[in-house]
Amino acid sequence: MQRIPISLARPGMLLAKELVRPENPSGPAICGKGMELTDSLLERLRNMGIQSLTVQGHPVWMDGDKTLEELLHELDHRFSHVEQDPHSSCLKNVYRKYLISSMGE
């Protein structure tokens, strides 16, 4: 999943999280998770003052974004000193699966 400015959102993208009004984050959702973005929906969201949203996958590459390969390499490096610990290994595997699924692979 990726949080992107609404200006980079395109029709066909799917919301990865429900969308709420920024001025009332504990209020009811405007759009539900999994909803497909359309031109008209994006226009309505812009008119409501929505600045950003979270979409499924990683459809937009921005300056500073790391590739999945780079993220997995960093993960391996971070956990290299605790490779023998079964709990740390389990945590690393959970995070690895999360990275892979969130990047849309």
C-alpha cells in the first residue's frame, strides 16, 4: 500500500484504507477500503479538501522511494545480528511478507 497525494491518484486505483474527512478523522468513512477510484470520485474528493489517500500496491514512484529489492536487503541487514533468535526470525518473516504484499508484488 502507498500513501499518495490526490493529484497523483488515477482512475482504476483501489483504496487500501477507508477514507475519512481530515477535519473529522473519527467520523464516518467517505469511501471504504477496496473502492475503485473514478474520475468523478476523485473530483468529489478534491472538492471535499482531501489531500492524500492510501492505495493498494505501489503504483506511483516518487523521489526517494526504495524498490522492493532495496527494502528487503535493508530488512536482512537489520536482522542479521539476531538470525539465530526464533522470535526475531518470525518477526522478520512477517515484515517481509508485509513488504511484499504492500508493494503489490
